[in-house]
Amino acid sequence: MSVLCVSVVEREMSRQRKSFYPSCNLFSLVFSRVTLKMKKLDSTKSLLIKSEQLLRIEDHDFAMRPGFGGSAIPVGIDVQVESIDSISEVNMDFTMTLYLRHYWRDDRLSFPSSSNKSRTFDARLVKKIWVPDVFFVHSKRSFIHDTTMENIMLRVYPDGNILYSVRITVTALCSMDFSSFPLDTQNCSLELESYAYSENDLMLYWKNGNDSLRTDEIVLSQFFIEDFQPSFGLAFYSSTGWYNRLYISFILRRHILFFMLQTYFPTMLMVMLSWVSFWIDRRAVPARVSLGITTVLTMSTIITGVSASMPQVSYVKAVDIYLWASFLFVFLSVIEYAAVNYFTTVEEMKKLKRTKIPASFNATESMVFDGCYHNTDIDLTSFTEVASTPNTERNTQSRNSTVSAPLEGTRLRRKHSVKQNLSFIMSNSYMIDSYSRAMFPLAYLLFNIIYWSLYA
């Protein structure tokens, strides 16, 4: 009877306890459902944790290189050049976009796999493991593309082999020689090297030899790419030692057609235009002076435009030789007319001194008589005769005796010195234009033959 009473009392107390804590049971049920739902939503984090556990990232110190303390770890490199974005002569650099791929082995990241398939990760896992610290020597600017995510790929194989690929745009220095510009060929190179690890710790090499460098179809506006080739070498630093260095060398040959259209053809036309003044009458001063000044100013503009687009180098370029030689031809054509005008003036002044014009001449008769037009068809019989004087008679007799015909069977041989020839040309200034019409084109043609045979 007593046992029955005790059991009845316990059931009653249990019933009262459940009725007293209904809210606690409800809270426990809701909390368990929310926890299960959050675990389902956070599946990405759980997978990442599983990947890190699979690769045993927390079990190793990835601040140290693989095989630390042993022989140098070999790191293979291959490059695919996507584009050469720009080449600047003023800054002496070039900009290139490329895919840089690294190959090495890290046994710490090996994992068991029945299918022997690799696992691919993005930049989030790269920050937790060791990767080679390759940098670009002589680089001015460089960046990793990050649209829409960082362009980084990490592929890990079960045996610990790793492929690390990154897409980079780099601007690097290219020491150019402009002595033959614009008929030049430039040799530029992009150099890769480990920053911290010397050859005792890290050995860089081209993964597939000459086939390690691949290029897409690259078209440049001013250059033609003659050759793309990889090479390797060693670089020595006095404080840290020897480092492996890889080179991406490419040879650029400049297209000449652009500069022919923009520089050489206009220069040739300006020089030829300056020769037009040789066919203009020497008394047409405004026409010849304005033509000469126009060609000189145009040549100055062309020289200034070419110099502004080039770096300020301390040596003479091929285009400078051509432009300044052409400028000299244009300048000499202006000097030629200055000489013609001066000698013509001197010649007319001498004629005026030799000839005394009577006061009865009008202006038109004086202009004809002073010999400015040099017209042999002008009839001077209608002009008033000059009164003869003893001096004039003696001069007439001496002239007649000078031009008298030589005796039969004799031949006159007169040797003229250079001074006499120069005096003859000065007294006949119109002949300077006649000689210039042939001498200037021939001299300019000879200059072009020598120039293009040396630089082309």
C-alpha cells in the first residue's frame, strides 16, 4: 500500500513539473532548429575547413620554403603574353599583360586521393601557403587584375605538385637607342627573379625550354615584332649573392611608313618648294622673300614637332640629320636670293656710274637705259645722244681695238682664274639663278642617296 502511494505521488510531481516549465522545452526545440539551419547555410565555410584539413595547412609552417635546409627547390616558369599595350619612346618603357605560371612541388600539401584528381583553389587559399616570391626586375608599375575577383589560380595535385597562375600587367624599363631613329630596331626584355631566395634556396628555370614562352597574335601601331624568345642567366648582388634570372626578350622593328608620311615627305616637299624661287624673276622681291621665309618657318615647325615627341637624348638621331640638312638647303635658297639681289644692285650702281644720263630723259627712258631689263630688242636710237667728249672717244676706240678680229690662222687661248670667274658671275648675277636650278637638286639628290644607303 505504501509503495503504491509513493508511485502515485511521483507521477503527480512529474506532471506538475512539466506544466511548470513549458517555455523551456519550447526554447530548446527552437534553438536546435536554428542551429541546424545555420549549418546548412554555412556550407561554404565547412567545405573550406575540410579542404584545409585535407591539405593539413594548420600542421605545417608555410612561412618556410619546401625542403628548408636542403637543396634548392626548383621552380618552373612559363609565360603566355596576352598583349603589349604600349611602347613609349619618351619614357623609355613598355607595358605588357601576361599570364605568369609557376610549377613546383611541396610535399606538405600532398593528400590521399583514389581518383588522382587535382583540386583547384582561388586567391583565398594562396595567402595561407608558401608561393615563390618572383618579381619583375626594372619594373616601374605592375598590378594583378582583380575584376571581378583576383585573377589567381592555385591547383594542387595529390602528389604535392602545384600550379600557381596569375594574370599581371607590368610596365618595365627598356633602354632604347635612338641613333638610327626612325629606322631603328629596339631590343627590350622583361626580367624575372626571386627577391628573397638566392640560387642556394630557389632555382628558377623555364618549364618547357623555348616553348615556355607563348604569345597571342600581337599587332602594334608603330612596331613589328621580329622575335620573341626566352633566356636565362645569373644576377649578382654584393650584399646577398647570386640569383637566378629569367629573360623574356623581344625585338621590335619600327614601321617606317608612318614617319615617311608625317616627316620625310613633307620635308622633301618643303625643300623642293624652296627651289621654285630660282624660276621667279630676281626683281620680284616680295614673291621670292615671302616664299623663302614660308619654307624656313615650315621646316622649323616640323623640326619642333619631331623633337617634342622624342626623349631629350645627348646624341644625334638619324631623323635630326635629315631634318637639319633639309633645313640647310631651304636656308641656302634664301641666302642665294640675298646674294642675287645684292650683286644685281651692285651691278646696276656700276652701270649708273659709267653712264651719265641727260636731264632731258624722262623716267621711262631712264629705266630702260640703265639696263635693269637686259632686253636686247630695245631700240635706243630714239633717245637723245650723249655729247661726245675726248674721254668717251678714247673709250670707244679702246673698246673697238679690244674686240677687233684676230689675224687669220691664230687662236686665242685665255685662261681665266677663279677670281675672274667670280667677278664675271658677280657682274652677271642672273647666272646665279641658272646655276642654282641644277646645283641644288643634284646636291639634295646626292644627300638622299648617301642618307638612305647608310640608315635604310
